[in-house]
Amino acid sequence: MSSITDVAPVAATRTPEGRPRRTRKPRSGPLLGLLAWVIGFLFVVPVLWMVLTSFHSEEDAATNPPSLAAPLTLEGYREFFGVGTGTNPWPSLLNSLTASVVSTVIVLLLALPAAYALSIKPVRKWSDVLFFFLSTRMLPIVAGLLPIYLFAQWSGLLDNIWLLIVLYTAMNLPIAVWMMRSFLAEVPVEMLEAAQMDGAGLLRTLRAVVAPVVLPGIAATSLICFIFSWNELLLARTLTGTVAQTAPVYLTGFVTSQGLFLAQVCAAAFAVSLPVLIAGFAAQDKLVQGLSLGAVK
Amino acid sequence: MTQTTLPPTEKTQPVSAPRGSISDRSRAERKLGWLLAGPAFVVMLLVTAYPIVQAVYYSLFNYRLTDPDNRSFEGLGNYWVILTDGVWWQAILVTVIITVVTVAVELVLGFALALVMAKALSSIRPVVRAAILIPYAVITVVSAFAWQFAFRIDTGFVNSWFAWLPGVSDTTDWFGGQASSLFVICLAEIWKTTPFISLLLLAGLAQVPDVLQEAAKVDGATWWQRMWRVTIPNMKAAIMVALLFRTLDAFRIFDSIFIMTAGANNTESVSFLAYRQTISRVEIGLGSAVSVLLFLSVVLIAFLFIKGFKVDLAQARGER
């Protein structure tokens, strides 16, 4: 098997004679294409149904099977955003936004130098350090929940958004270091050396050589950190109360109390998911490389 | 095992630089390296190591938060209580079932999906990719509620849609029993994470050298033989990464169970048990012991994967 893996992938696009080989058009292309569409559709259908229902009135939403052609309305959203009901999701959305954005910024500030040190200017025992970071990614959050809770209680940080920010930073930092390292590894070493020869300082090298190559990677990393922080439920639920509760916590409560009003619930779910959907959509190019921590491209 | 990768130190040192300056510079660079990596390292050490050490400490005491004066040293007594209790083994069983079922199904389904996407016309691939990523991006709370809604006896449409299946009728209570509850939980997990696996494997498929496929075809290998002898061995890194990440994530499952069943009908996972003991029942000693055991299980799984299967993330990358 090892002999198989030794073949350089570069050779793949050329025949032994060196002519570029015509890319094989699979005969089964259209059929499999259709299959791909069908499978893709199956995966999206529940979400589409949720979005559609969120724009229906409660009467139309309650029909079974769901009515496709019912008139659209913003009623569900109006209810969720508290017009008439007095519920107000804005503080929780704002909390989520603060926790996600601030923790992502801190993660970037810490992870970027670390990843740079671990990939371009490797510190000694770099693989040990990397695997230390990776091992923390694998920790079950719940295992540390109680000490964190007691610490928060003792220090008065319970129901404080800053506690979540610190915890989300720690939660995403290992992933970010690994992701950034994978993106930084794409910086051509020759260019770095050339910059060094020309006497460019660290900042100059970073700005002129490293930044252009890794900026898309940084963007993807931040989007993924944003997604993880926005989605987090366990810590938020345990450590926040009325003041610092995040959107998923608010949503859990909203669904429990308004569960019978389907259109409202769908509107709430979609409104809370929307930032993450947008982030995921924007990051999709680099998402796989990032989430596999660079193991595949 | 990581030593088999390109030693990155060699890459950074200019070949033509004079001898004396190398050691000076490399020493300075090493210092800079630690300076750059240090803050992240310290943060992780503080925020992750502290709670674990603290949990180990708490786990040695008989300690209830509601009764802090009666704190007494128990030694390993809490562990004995847990390991001789059926609740722990039930939680382990549930967690293992969920992990094995979801990871196995996701791997097979994700691989099939990856094959389909790889063969599909390249023009539609980005659209399909964006579409199947949606479940992965939907927040877990929402997907858990959605699946619960679909299967619930009073609101769900699954019973009426699938009434033609044997065993499904209007009165099927999916959340009324352990097996059917776990089925729905697994289904929700599979729906949510198969897209991620399939995209990972699709990226792995792209790493299989075409020339090998051609050679195997010329030699008369069947589709099945090519799959097992050429395709899969060559995308081992992607498969292993998918397996490792998903296994660890599945083993820590909490959100879905919390929302769909709240642990009713013996659907408690280990994470959920630890949560219930510590946060709901404020049994600090016992709960910490559960947490430590969960932590050790996760470490064991990761260790087995990384050592046993020789998953080398750093090397997987170097091979590309």
C-alpha cells in the first residue's frame, strides 16, 4: 500500500508521453448529476419547509400536509420580534453577536501569531505543541463545566457575557491554530526567504508576503469560529441567566413557551439561524480544509 | 510519528547564509517563535487544564453544593459508586450506540454522496455543495427541535406520511421508548453531519491519483477492486480524519438529547449524565467523577485512534 501512496499526484494529469490528458467525461454524468440534485434536495428540504412555514399564517402552518401555496405573511416574524406579544429577542441576539464577534477577534489575535510560529517559524517541539492544541479541541466541555460554574459563582461572573467570551475563545483557539497553520503552510517558503534576503522586517514580510496568501484562510477561520460560538448551547445555558443569555438559549425558551405556534417558532428558528447560514455560505470554499484542520484540502 | 513529515526547520534556513549567523538567527527565531505561540498556549493551559484538575480534585470528595459543610474526603469512593451503578453503564451504552450507529451510517452515506458528487458534472457541484452544507450550518438547537417536531405524536407529520410502513401508525409514540427515541436522535445527527463527512471525503477523493485508477482499469480490475485497492487506500487520511473527528463529537453528544428527550426513557448520554449530576443535582463529588470518567474515555478514544490507526494529521497534510 505504501508503494501506492508514493505516486506523486502531479503526474496524474499527464500521460506517460507528457501530453495533457483530456479530462475524462464520465458517461454516467447526467444521471449521477440528477442523483446529486435529488440527494442535495433531500438534505435541504426540511430547512426549506421551515423557511416557508415561517412566512405562513398560523392557520396555514398548522395544516398537515403543509400547504405550499398559502399566502405569505410576516406575521410569524412580527410575533417573534415582540410586536404585540412583548417578547424581545434583541438582547439575546445582541449577546450572541457580542460573544461570537469579540471571542472570534481574540481568537484571531492569539491564533495568528501562534500558527505563524508553528508553521513558518517552527518552534522546537512544534508537533508536541500542535498536538497539545489539538487535544484540547477534543475535550468534552461538560467535563469542565462544574469547576467553571463554581469559579464563575465565586468570582461573580455568572450571567456575564465576558465569561462566555473567554470560554468561547478557549473553545475555538485550538481549531483556529490548526486551521491557520494549514492555511499558512501554503505560503511559498521561497518568497519568505527572498523577503528576508531583501532585509524586510517581520511586519513587512507579514504584510507583503504572508497576508495576501492567507487572508482568505483567515476569513474562513473567523467565520467558522463565529459559527461555533453562535451555536453553542451547553455553556450558555449553564452560565447565563436573564442578562447575558444568548440567542440559542432564548430560542430554547421561546420554543418551549410558544411551541404550538408553528409559524412563530419557524420564524424564530430561521431568524436565529440566519447569521450562521450566511457565515457558512461565505466560508464554504475553505470550510472543509478548515474543519479537517488542514488534513484535506 | 510526526517526524516523518518534512522537518520545517530546514525550509526556513537560507542555504547560502553564512555559518555564524545561522545559530544566532535561529536562536533569535526560536525565541520569537515561543513568544508568538506563548500567549495562545498559556490561555489554553489556563482555561482547559484548570477545570480538569479541579474536577479531579472535587471528584475525591463527598460534596453537595446545597450542603457545603458536610464535605468529606472519599478517595476513589465516588468512582466506585459510579462504576457499580447501572446508570453509568446505561449512559455508556447509549453513547456508544449513538456513536457507532451515526458514525457508521454517516461514513457510508457520506462516501456514497462524495462519489456521486465527484462524478457529477463539475458545473453543478458548487450548487450541490452549498445546498448540502445547509444542514451542517443550521444550529443544533433548531435541527433538534425540527426533528422532535416532525416525530412528535401530537404535531408530527412522520406518522401520517409513513403510515404505510409496518409498525408505523398514527399512534406510534417515537419518544415513548428507548430504541425509537435513539432512532430519531441518530437520524437527526446523521442528517446534520453527513454533509460535512461527504465534503471531507470528496476532498479526499480528489487526492487519489487518476493515473492509478487508469492503470488498475487497464489491468482489468473490477470497479469493486479498484474501490478497495486503489481509491480507499489513497484517501485513508481523509477517512481517518472524518472518523476521528466525528467519533469524538458523537461521543460528546449533548444538545440533541437535551432538547429531544431530556434524557427520558434511558436516552441519557455520558455528557448528559455529567450535566445532570453536576448542574441539576449539584452532586459535586459524584458529578465531577462522572466528568473525569468521560474525560478519560475521550482521551482513550483519541489515543486509540491516533496511535492505533496511525492518524497523523500533520503528515496527512504533507502528503498532498
